[in-house]
Amino acid sequence: MVAKMNKLERTDGSESSQSIHSRRRSLSKPSWLLCTIADLDERMKVLMWKIPKEDNADSFAERANAYYHKRPQLLALLQDLYNDYLSLADRYCQSLSKNNRRHHCSSPLLPSSPDENEPSDQGDLGEVIDSEADSLSFQPPFPLPAKVDVEMLIADVVMNTVDYEILSNELRMAEKRCSESARKIELQKNLLDVLESERLIILNDNATLGYRLSALAEENKGLVSESLFLKRKAAELARCLMKTREDHRVFVLSRKIEDLQGQIYGLEKRNKEYYEQLVKQDKEKKKAKIKNGKIKDQVSLEDCFKVRASASATVKRDFKHKNGGVEGARVSKLWNRVKKMDLFSCGLHFNSSSCQEK
């Protein structure tokens, strides 16, 4: 079927090309018309080159290609030819009207009545237009096939149904995509509402946290002031503790001093008793020596103990008046002096006879 169509088109194209070339030889045309005809020739050559040979087998793909690609090109070419033909006819009519105006303007003084000349002019004008139109239509009309091909009509119907199915499928897919996009838009709106509610909740939480932060800052300031107050109190308590420790140490030292003073007093008392005994013994010895006439230049025991008696008197006086108070340091110094003193610098002279007598 397509081969027959191609054959008819090829024969028609060859006849049209021969008629075009013959018209070109016979007529002299303007440049714009020559350009238009050259363009049409190029397009016809392209279409004739694309037509396959008769021995090639027709497949469904080739038919579809011929229907979807070559057929629209042929229709576009025919439409362009029709439009060009109309434009050429309009331009030719305009040129004829300009020539008629010039003719009327060049012969206005001829003695003729308008009633007699009008029908002859109109007849001449019609003949000129018909002759020029015949000369202008150099391209013969596209020959129509004598018989209507049923298979071609069926193929057209099938292709139209296929196109309809394809378009309906595309429409269904577009509607499906539209519904999916609408559903996605609804979901996004719902998500946006949820996010907006979450944003408001977060703003409220942020405000509450800000209030809590301000309250905690105020509380922190109060705690800082309390900590400074406690630090001052701790420093005061530390000073008081150091003072109490010093007082306790002083008290302990004073007790020790009192004990030492009591011991010193007891020792002095014993020393005094011992001193009295020694004095008595010395007196007895002196008496015995006087009796015997053996007294020589000797230091008496009473002279040796004069310094000891004065030291013990000062210690007793301090112990009675101050009783181991704040001035314990003087007592301790005095006690050191007493300890350093050599009470028995003068040696005791005992007679074996007197010891034996006792």
C-alpha cells in the first residue's frame, strides 16, 4: 500500500518537476519568485530522496515512520505551496490593479462615454485576469487517487486508535501524577502544620527555659553572696579557733608552771629543812671545834647558802603575788637562773667523827 502511494507520489513529483522546468524555460520570473521556487524544489528533492525503493519490504516501523514523519512533512509542504500560491495570486492582483490605475491616469482625455466603454473594459479586464491566472498557475494540482483504498483507511483508523490509546494513557498517567502531587501537597501541608505546632511548642519551651535560667541566675547570685558571707564567717571562726588554741596552750602552760612552782616550793621547803639541819650540824661542829681549839680559817656553810636564801625568797614572793598568771615567762626565766646557779659551789666539809657521832 505504501509502495503504491510512494509510486504515485514519485510519478506526480516527476511530472510536476518537468512542468516546473518547462514553465521556467517559457516564462521570465522575478527574483523573489525564483527564490521561493528554489526553496520548494529543495524540499521536493529531500522528500523524493527519502522515499524508499519498490523492492524494499514494508515493515510496521517503516509504515509508522512514513505515517508519523514523512506524512506530516508532505502535508506541511502542501500547506506551504497553498499559502505561497495565495500570496502570489494576491501580489499579481495588486500589480494588475496598479497597472489599471496607471492606464486610467494616462488616458483621461479620450472622447468616450462611460456607458459605452465600461462593459468593454470590464470584459478586457476579466480576460486579462483569466489569462494571467492561467499563466501563474504553472504547477498542476495534486492528482487525487481515483479509488479509495480501504486498507489505507483501516490503517489510518488503527493509527488513530493507537494515538488515542497513547494519548489516553498519557492523560491517565498525567492524572495519576496530578493526584499523587495533590496527595503529596496535602501531606506536605499536614507536615507543615505539624512542624508549625512543634515550632510553637519549642518557642514555649524556650520561653520557660529562659524564665528558669533567669531564676537560676538570681539564685546563683544569692548563693554567691551566701558563699562570701560563709567565707567571712569561716575566716572569723578560724581566727577564733586559733585564739582558743592559743588560750588553751597558755592555760596548759600556766598549769604546768603552777605544777613546777609547786614542785619548786616543795623542793625549797625540803632544802630549807635540809639547810637548817646543816646549819645545826655546822654549829655543833663549831662548838665542838671551839671546845677542841681547832678552828681555822674556813668558809662557813651559812655563807654559802646566803645566795640560795635570797633566790628562794624572790621565788616565793613571785609565787604568792602572781600565782602563775600571764607573767609565767618571768618565772620560767627565774627558774632557769636558779637551775644554772651552783648552789654547792662551796663544798661541804663533813667530819667523819661528827657523822659517826650522829
